[in-house]
Amino acid sequence: MTSFTFNTTRSIINEIGGIKRIGEVCSQLRFKRPLIVTDPGIVKVGLLDKLTAGLDGTGLDYALFTEVVADPPVETIMSCLEMAREHGADGVIGYGGGSSMDAAKLVALLLRSDEKLEDIYGVNNVKGERLPLILIPTTAGTGSEVTAVAIVTTGPSTKSGVVSPVLYPDVALLDAELTTGLPPIVTAATGVDAMVHAIEAYTSSIQKNPYSDMLAVKALELLSKNLKPVIEDGTNLEARQNMLFGACLAGQAFANAPVAAVHALAYPLGAKYHVPHGTSNALLLPHVLRFNSSHAKEMYAELAPICFDGVPDGDEAEISAWFCDQLEQLSKDVGLPQKMREAGVQANDLQSLAEEAMLQERLLKNNPRKVTVEDAFKIYEAAF
């Protein structure tokens, strides 16, 4: 067996209605003045009330930063950090999607460490420690609550990641009641995003291991079987909790066996066109997998029956091709756009997007097949 190291979040609470226990969790971590990091959408739909209701009456003096935007830029992180310092925060609660949780991770770190953000981009460049941290996802997709990664938008079409075990939170709290108000399109995009995490972890070329494989398979089983039910009935709490847990398992998988070319090519779409991350992944998924099939057909054939019924007879190449087709059809069935041009991408930008994608060396090295800038252009062209 290949040697490997597996890391994850220390404590995971998987419980419908678990948000009611937030005061207890804060007490265990000895919070007195937490900062809540979230986004305006959470406030608008009333989800913030479910969190604050669990904190009110506990004696905790909390502050709210509600201005996180999708793919948060450096300026957002700095504004949040300034508020945290003014409040004298002794802990951080990230509440929302991946962007809010990523921002919370970085603020918890920068509050306690004297490091500068620009000095810690990359893998294992963090030297300091962070404040106590709780992450509570309100979408079943990013898995950020169990990853050691935080993504920041650093330019008009560029993103950078901070990768360090220090960013794993103390507690991840999974409560399906927090996801029932999501629009179907958001549920669809984040659900497919989680499936991408599991698929890319299972085929990761460098750190794939038996533990990550086990998590990826279970994640895909839960996600593929529950995505359509939650689109059809957003109040189905059992299916919602299965999606949250599936996304969490996928997050644990890719935190240890990192994602690859789907994400590398998706990042420029988010940075330049602000296409939601899950939608970007869904747009590129079948095309990257078809490109990879010459090197990963055995693994795709193994995943096909986990995700879909009715796998046809045939060799690994034929089943792999069928798997790609089924993933493309699933994306269509749940209402996601099928072509990049539907998301506002311009044809004359495909070359620059390909060049930007090649900067994601941290991700591309994990891909089962080497990707050149010419390959990236052809993939974008197929997805356009």
C-alpha cells in the first residue's frame, strides 16, 4: 500500500437542527467575542437569524461582517480583518457558502498571526496559528468546512490559494435546515461542484489514497442519488442532509487527494466573468473528463455504476464515454447552462482563458493527463 497522510477537521456535527447547538459549541471553544463572517444573501433570505437566535441569550458579544462576495478579493479579506480587530474578536464563525468560509479561515489566521496575506499564498507557507474557528455551510457543495484551502481573487482574472493544515476549522456543523431556502439553480450548481470534487479526488495523480477513494465513492453515491430529489423538492430534509454530508465527504477526499484540471480551467471563468464556481465546474466537467479518458478510463468506469443505473456492457473506454455523457445529461436535467457562452463568456477570450488556466500549476499537476495551453484552449472550445 502506498504511504500517505490523511488530515481533516477535528470535529464534525452532522445533525438536522444542529444550528440550535451553536451556543454550546462556542462555549466549548471558549468564545466570548466571536466574529460572524457571511454574505448579504444570507442576511436577505433571513438565514442569519437562525444563527444569531442560537447565540442570543448566551452572553456572547458577537459582531457581524456581512459583506463577503463570491470569489472574495483581497480587499474583502482586509475589510473583514479590520472589523475583527476593532471588535477584539477571539474566535471566528464562517457561515454561508465557500466564499464566506474561506474568508473566515483567513481572518481567523491573520488575526492571530503577524503574517501578511501576500506571503502565504501557495502550499504550506503559513507559519503562524489561528484563532478558534467554526465553519457552517449553507450550501451542499464546496466542502470548505473540511478543507485546508482558502481561495482569494488577486486580480481581474486571477485567483490564488492559501493551503495549510492550520486552516482546518475546529468544528464543522452540517444542518440541512440551513439549505432549504436555496434556489434550485444554486442547489444544482453546488451539488455538481461537490461531485466534481469527488471525481477529481478519485483520479488525482499524486496523492490519491485508499482513504480518499473510500470517501469519494461514498460522496458520489450520496450526491448522485439525492441531487435530483432536492431539485424537485427543496424541503426534503433527508435528501438535503445527504447532500450536505456527501459534499463534506467529497471535501475530505479532495483535501487529501487534490482536485485537478476541471478546477484549474474553472477558476478563470469565475475570476474574469464571475461565473459561479459550481456552474464553471459543471460547464467544463464532461469535456475535461473526455480529455482525460485516455489516462483515466479505468477509474471513470469504476465510478460509473456508483453514480448511475443502467451501465451498458462494454469495455472500460466505452463505459468511461458513457459516464461522461451521463454527467453532461445530469447537468442539463438539473437546469444548469450547457455552454460557456450561455454564461456570458466571449469567444475571443478563449486563448487568454487558456493561458490563465495554465497558471494553476498547483492543480494541474494532479491531473491524470498532462494539460498544455493548446489542450486547455481545445477544452474551452468544446465547452463554448
